[in-house]
Amino acid sequence: MNESDWKLYSALRPLAHERLCIRIMEEVERTVLDKSLVPYERIEASEELLKAGQKELYWAFGVFRFSRHEARSHLLGLSARALITTEELTGFSEDTQAWIKECLAHREVHGIEDLEAE
């Protein structure tokens, strides 16, 4: 990854982490406030969502070291999870953008939705 891509990735990584945390908490919040469920069901469902959220945080951030070597693959994973916007991707080099688009298209063609399966 070239220097300018690395700098942009380094700036976007914490934003992507915060976006995922917000996404997880919003799901938990909706569940906690869902009056169609009895309180115990809301607690149980919230616990499951938090466990799933922790697992997703691990797969989105924990398996990748913060290194230039792994940055491109990590950026792909963040893009696949919609944690990096299309607009933000335009700031990367044409080479990096093309590689990410190609990889995402390949995932779509082959129906890969489970990111852990990759």
C-alpha cells in the first residue's frame, strides 16, 4: 500500500470501528426498547446481539494487525461491511480502488456473504 493510501486508511480505521460499534449498539437499543417482547426476552436477545457484535468486531478488527502489510485486505473487509463509504474509497489510489471493486464484485458473483468464510 502506498504512503497516501496508508495515511487515509490510518485515518479511516478508527471511524470504521466507531461505525461498527454504533451499528451494534443501535441493534441492541432497538431490542431493549421493543415492547412486543417481554422483558426477559429483551434481555436475552440483547445479550445475543452483544455476543454477535463482539464476534463481528473481532472479525472486522481483531484479526488484522495495524500494519501496512495487512491494510489493503483489512480495507476490503471494512468496505464489504459497509464501514467505509463509497465516497471515502474515492480518496484511495486508482489501483487500490480497482482492486477493492474487483474483489467485492467477485464476492457478489459467488454469493459470498459470510465474511468469516473468506
